[in-house]
Amino acid sequence: MLPHYRTRTDAGYARPCLTALFFTLTAFSGASAQDVLSQPDSVESAKAEQLNVIGIRQPQTTSADTAHLLDHALGYSTYSAGGVSALPVLNGMADDRVATLVDGMRIDAACPNHMNPAMSYVDPDSVSRAVAIAGITPVSLGGDSIGGTVEIERKDPLFAKTGNILVTGHVRGDYRSNGGGSGASGSLTVANDMFSLRYTASYSHASDYQAGGSGQRVRSTDYLSFNHAVTLGVKKANHLLALTFGQQDIPYEGFPNQYMDMTNNRSTFVNGKYKGDFNWGTLDVRGSWQRVTHVMDMLSDKGGHSATTGMPMNTDARTATYALKATIPLGLKHTLKLGSSFDHNGLNDWWPPLQGSMMMGPGTYHNINNGHRDRLSHFAEWDAQWLPRFSTQLGFRNDLVMMNTGKVAPYSWTGMMSMADAMAAERFNQASRGRTDVNFDVTATGRWKPLDSLSIEGGYARKTRSPNLYERYAWGMGSMATRMIGWFGDGNGYVGNLNLSPEVANTASVTVDWHDPNPTQRWDLKIQPFYTYTHNYINVRRLSSFSNGLSMLGFVNHNTQSYGLNASGSVRLWDRTAYGRGELVGNINWVRGVDLVTHSGLYHQMPANGLIGLHETYENWTGRVEVTLVKSKDTVDWLRNEPRTPGYALLGLGGSYRWRYFTLNAELANVLNQRYYLPLGGLSLGDYDATGVLGPLPGMGRSFNMNLTAAF
Ligand SMILES: [Cu+2]
């Protein structure tokens, strides 16, 4: 944790004082673009557009899902959803517990199944920088989250040298053999030294994938997605303004561990950022607006082909945000960061009647009626470099979370089949539903470098998350209605709770970083133990059982604790002109979470897992052989009927070659076509609907993946 899983290339990350400032400024002033353009070769500008995933030497770039860019970052894993919508997990805390910022925008999922999480709105090819910070995060990057922060940044606008006109861009094609995946993306920038205009577009498609071993098709794993964005940049002296307008359409996306699939998702957004450099410091201003229209039903492989067997469900969301951040150097040793932000999220969720259905009609089911969740936040963060080898960071943050929702209605107030929902709706409509939470967060960390080869960072954080709209306001009590609520992929039904309190996590953690003090950086080892005690963790209790053995669960506050260890290391094996550079890399993540009331394991805790790989770089070639090892999942959340999964080892091969304007990436994943089950995959409900067999979600079999990028 320390907040900062830093690598040497990322020395600026949350680094106290001057380095931080320096990095922020150069990153933003377009200086990198300028350097690049002083060389006429556009091969160089292609390099400038290269992806930087902090802490990962050879990021996986063949997935269509941005969430997988961060695979193998310290403490990071994902849990399965649709093909481009996996949800992030940091140190065993998932989804809403991770503050996910895409270009500075906090986007809440607008769906009772969280089918459209923040990272699903950006395609991996548009990302320039990705970082996952597990555990203790600076307050400037946190708020309304307890597990950590994921930050995704799009590419900044490029500008030409004075007097020149810049025309640059790239095209890329993708192919993945398993599931017949394909994709294409491209960008075009036209700029002078003051204005820059860029258009980017991408599409991505896959059919259902085949499981390892048997080659059996895993139903509801297909998808189709389109992204478009236009970025306008204006740069003058020490000021940079970037405005992005974009639209995403996902005409369909299967969800193998949900009863429903996405049958349309459209997002339209505007995102603006301004960065200014003044004599008192820097000012960073961001604002955004987004509209999401989301439609769910069942795709044909789940049996939803006719107008009378599906179940239409609609969600409409509006998000509007601003964020101000001022970074003020106070002398040579101190830096103060002040921030203010507001996030409005409005949501309507309604299920139109199904023609001729006794159960789903005659009226519309209003799940969330004009709900809103607004957050007003302020923070102050103080970085101090007391001694050349000792620095501290202290931060305070306040989040005011205000929520409310209107009156609701079941499909029918009088029908026998709607009885449970009708009674629940009546109670819900009579209850007072407005809630305001006043949340305080604190982060206190220190960094000490006793030797050139050793640095130790440690600290404490108190972090708070308020319930989301569904945790508080999902009111239905009928078995069908409750099974439509839940972003856990576990097949259970969920009921909200108006009396939930915010969850408060107290985390202590240390990162010991031992590394080669020489500039050759031949080896390094990082070890990061952590402990978190959470008051009022939003967990569940059982309300009743369904005929298939799954349960109706109600959200409830319980105290919990989590602890674990993340580690990573590398050592250079050879470095010679004749053979290039060879490196052995590895990492291990281990986490355990326990509900202190029920003594059940927490849900979605990845079993001990790691990676060991051999990386080779030789001139324009890079190559890698990697083995991913995952232990069997024996500790489960029995309240949610979480399945146990056996351990597995997957062999992967990959490489890339750069030649003039072209970059080729190729990968053979799951070389031995092992059969395995995803420990965080939940239940394979697509297959259950079709076959009646209920089991864990199988992972993907062997796949040959490649992409070719041409820059101009
Ligand atoms: Cu949905």
C-alpha cells in the first residue's frame, strides 16, 4: 500500500513535494509531445503514445477489457461479468469499494447488476496510463471507497512545434481465436502549436468462448461494443485545456453469471480538464457530464428469443461532476494540496410489463424512481520532506453523501403473484427515504529510506463508503424481483436496507522495497503486508431459500476484518548485446477476509495466486513465458453459496516486435488448454438457464491473440 506502488519510472506518483509537481507539470504541458516532435519521425510519436501501466513491465494488451490491463498489479484481481465489463478487486475489496476514476470521472454503475462499471466505458487502446493503488490511498485520490483506487487516463492531446502542423495517428486490428474475437481501433490528430483535434474510434466483438479442456461453449460470453471520442486541446503558455466528447454503444453483451444480459447500453459524455501553472502552484479543474441509457433482457442463448419469454428492464442515469485540485508548494520542503468536488448521480430503473404475463404485468415495476446519490467532497493533503531520507503525508477528507428516491410500484398491486412485492412497495412508500451521511477519512503515511537499496513506507488510513442506491433502495421482496438485484454473479436474490450505515475501514500497511541501488536496476523485491478492520461492512443475512438451493439475502452491516500480503520481485539473468536482456519476474497476492458476526469468509476473495515469468528484450523484440498459479478456493462465503474451485496453473507465451511504423503483439494464452474454474466467476447462470446444471463459471481455453498497430 503504500499508497504508492511505485516503480522507478513512476517516481512522481504522489511523491511528496517537488518531484510530484515536476511530473504533473511535464506530463501535462505537452512537453513529452514537444520532445517527440523535435524528431521528425512519427515512429517516435507512436512511442509517446505507448501504454504505461504502473508496476507492470509487460502489460497484457490483447484483452478487449480495460480492467485486464492491470492484471498482476499488486493486490489487484478482477471478478467476472460481461466480456468488456469485469469489475476491479483490490486486496479483497471489490467494485464500489474501489474508487475507479476514468479521466478524473467517478462513474457509478447504472444497473442493478453493475453491468456498466467505470472501466467498461473506455477501450484499452485509448488508455495512456493505468494505475491500481491497493489499500492506503492518498485522500486526494479516495473518498467514498475503502479498498483502494484505480486511475485510468486517456491519452493527452498532442501539439506541434511552433510554426508546424502535426498530422499523426494510428490504426490497430485485433484478433482472438477463442470466441472468434475481433476488434479495430484508430485515432487521427491534427494539431498546430496551440490547437489539437483528435478523433478516436474502436469496435470490439466476440462470440461465446470455449472452456479449457472440454472445449464446451460457455453461454452468454459474447459481446459487441463501439466507442467514439473527439478530443479538442488548447495550449497556451502554462495553460492546457482538453475537452472530450464521446459516445459508446454496446448493442449486446452476455453476462454468464447473471440471469440477465445487456441488450443495449448507450453512453454519451463530455469531459473537460484544465491545468494551469501559476506562480503560487498548479490548478487542475475537471468537469464532466454523462447520460447512460441501459436496457437488459435475455439474449437468445439464455432463452430470451421471443417477445413473451424475456424480461425487459431499463435504466437511465445522469452523472454530472466537477473537481478542483490546487497544489501549492510551501517552501522547499512542504506541499499542500487542496481539493473540492461534487458528483451528482441520478437514476431511474423500471421494468415494463411483459405482454400476456401474469407475473410481470399489467403495470410497470418501478425499481428506483428518480433516485439520486450526490457527493460533496473536500480534502487537504500535506506532504513534507523532513529529511532527505524521510518524508510524510497527512490528509483529511470529508464526503457528504446525500441520497433519496421517489415512490415505487410493483407490476400489480392486487395480483396474487405480486403480493410480496405489493406489500413491500407499500411499506417502502410510507418510509422516509432521504439519507445524508457525513463521512471523514484520514491518511497518515511516512516514507523512510535508510539505505540506497531500501525504502520503507507505512501508514494508516481511515476510509468510508456510503451504501449505493441499490443497497439502500432495492425494495422488492418477491423471489423473481430480488433475483434481478445483485452485482455478485452468485445467482442469489438481494433486498436493500434503508437502515444501512456507511462502512468505515481502518487499514494499516507497510511496503518494504529492497532494490539494486545501482542505476542498472538488476533486481528488486517488494513486500506489502496489510490489515483492515471494517466497521459496518455491508454484507448480507439470509432471508429465505429458493427452490434451487440459492438464497434471498438482505443487506446488513457487519464488522469484518481482512489481512494479507502482496509481493513482487524481479531479477536480471543476463544483459548482453548478443542475447539481449533476460529477466525473471514474479508476484504473489494473498488475502483473507472474515465476517466477524457470521464467521463466514467474505465474498470474492481471490485464493492465493501468483505469476512467475521470464521476460526477454532483444533489440525490437520482447518475449515472455509466464505461468499463472492459483490455489484452490477453500475459504468461501457460505451465506452466498459461493462455489469452491480447484487450483490451477496456466502457461502463457507472448511477444512483440516493433518495425518502423508497425508494432505486432502476439500471445498464446492457456497454452495447454487446461480446464479451470474462475475463483471469482460466481455461478455459470447462462449454462444453468439452458441446461439446468448449476456450477462455477469455467475459464477460457487456449486462445491465440494478436494485434497489429500501424502509426503514422
Ligand atoms: Cu444491467
